[in-house]
Amino acid sequence: MRVALVAGEASGDLLGAGLIREIRARVPAATFEGVAGPAMQAEGCERIEEAEALAVMGLIEPLREIPRLLRLRRELIDRWRQSPPDVFVGIDAPDFNFGLEKALKAAGIPVVHYVGPSIWAWRAGRIRTVQKAVNRVLCILPFEKPIYDEHGVDAVFVGHPKADSLGGAVDTEVARAKFDLTGHRVVAVLPGSRSNEVKRLGPIFAVAAAQLAAGDENLRFVTPAATPKLRPVIEQQLVDAGIRDRFRIVDGDSVAAISAADVVLLASGTAALEAALLAKPIVAAYKVSEVSARLFQLLRLIKTPYFTLPNLLTDEALVPELIQWAVTPDAVAKEVAALLGDDERRAMISREFAKLRTTLALDADQRAAEAVIELAS
């Protein structure tokens, strides 16, 4: 069996790696090729292009990348039309993958899209694109499958891979000892995995941390730098805010950093679910460019009251969300301080978040692999 894949960004690369591993466990002779990050390549996927090549966000920011992305998509279509794989799997990256998937499906290649686009949140009209572009959608959130079922799209809820790898008891003290933070109250600060996110949110988070530290001598911070190139950017932001001496900066290891925390301050995204699965109280911020924000507002593209997945998965919204113009150092510091000062609420939030794993931990890699193999057969 020959499988073609296109993954976008680090999260898609990890999903792809798990999928490849489980397909090979069932079909040892299977081969894999496509747009892949280091995790997929380590599992034996032949790299045509790096997954990071698709890491663009917002409405305006991707415009400069359009010629390059269109050229890459044309090359992939030509390659797989001339030598068709048994199945194609597009992993996330819907703006890139849907055009590719539509062309491959029209060529008779079975198409799976892994991670349904968030049509429940914005651009609901994409459901029509999904209908035309794919044979099957693999959903990682429980409320997505009924939406696709309603529109006649073959959808399989596989669960969330993060829930399979995280959850259960977290030893906060062991994590703190790892970072030499024993005896301190700790805030984990995750300003994002993309350069633009870190540039927008990092300085705000750093000033907020300085405000929090000024009122609590025992408070410390830990920040996992998502990539090596982001570390010096974060370092300089902390120096500029005069708070570098209170921070531990680590390379990756976000799970340990979150585990060490009383409260997690983060850029809204995958990290929010990661923190919730580790049963940690969260303050989330979301900020794009001014032009993108105005367009989102003008076109009324957002259809959901919340940005963070934990708020969409729990009965009560438990994550304070600061969006765009509301993301200021004062507002961030206020929300974090409120959680630090309320032991009872933090404990309640942790109990509620601990329940999420039961809903989401379904052996996603295995279920996804079975769904792909079935379609390819």
C-alpha cells in the first residue's frame, strides 16, 4: 500500500507520525511520501517538502506566500496524478489541502482529510468544499461528526491524540524540581509556536509577568521555546521587560513546563487543550495582525463565542479568553492573578479538565489508521 500525505506545521507532523506508525503496524509493506516534518520522516515518510512550509496564519499574512504554495500544490497534483497512491491523507492545513484533495479525488484517488476544519467556528461554508474534496473526514472532537453527518459527509470520530498521550496524575513537584523551581509558585508562559505569535504576544506576556512578579517575590515563570530560533526572541523580550531573572526558558518540553505550573498563560491553540488535559487552569490570548482582525470583524467570519477548545468541550467556560485589542499587559496580569489568588477555583477547574480525557482518549492513531486502510482497500 502506498500512502501520500501532506501535513501542515508541527501538530500535523505529529498526527502524521502516529498515523504512519499504526498503518505500518497493520500493513508492514506500506510506503509513505509527501509534505512531512521531522516526526513523520523519522517514521519513514519520504519527504517531498517540509511541513513547516505550510505554517502560515491569519487572512493577510499568507498572501505573500501564495505563489510558492500554489506552485507546490501544482507539483504535488502532477506527481500523484502521474503515479497515483492508494490513498491520500491531508492532515489539517485545509486552505492548502482542500484544493489538492479536490484534484486528487477527481483523478479517482481515495482522499481522507484528518482533522476536520473548524466549520463550527468560522467559514461554515467550507462544508461544501469538504463534500467536493474528500471521501472521508477524521474528526478529533466529539461535536464535529454530527455536523458532517447532517451534510452527508462520511466522518469518523477518532478521538484526540493528545488525550491518548496526556492526562492522568501530574506530579507537579517532580516537574518543578526538574526546573529548579521547588518551593515556588509557578506560571507557565507559552507565547506561541509561530514567530508572528511570539512577536505579538511575547512582549505583552513579558510585561504582564513583570507586573505579577512585582507583587509576589515567590513567583517564578517557565517558558518552553517551541523552536530553537524562537529562544533568542523570547530572551530579548524578557530582558526588555526587566523580568529575565524570574524565568526558566527551556527548549521544547511544554508538557513538563505546564506540569510545573499553578496557572498556564498561553496563546490560544493546541497548547490550550494540552494544558487542559494536564488539568491546569489556563488564561488564553489570541492576537493576529490589525488588518486580519478588522477583516474578521467586518466579514463576521467568527461563528463561535469561544476560541479555546477547553471552553467548547466543558459545560462551563473555564478559560478566560483575551482577544485582539483586549490583550494588554494589565488585562493579562489581572486574569492570571485572579486564578493564582483563588485556590478553590483552580481546584475546581482541574477537576473539570480531568474529565476531558475520558471523552477524547480513544486511541486516535489506531482508529485513524484503520479508517485510512479501510478506504484504501
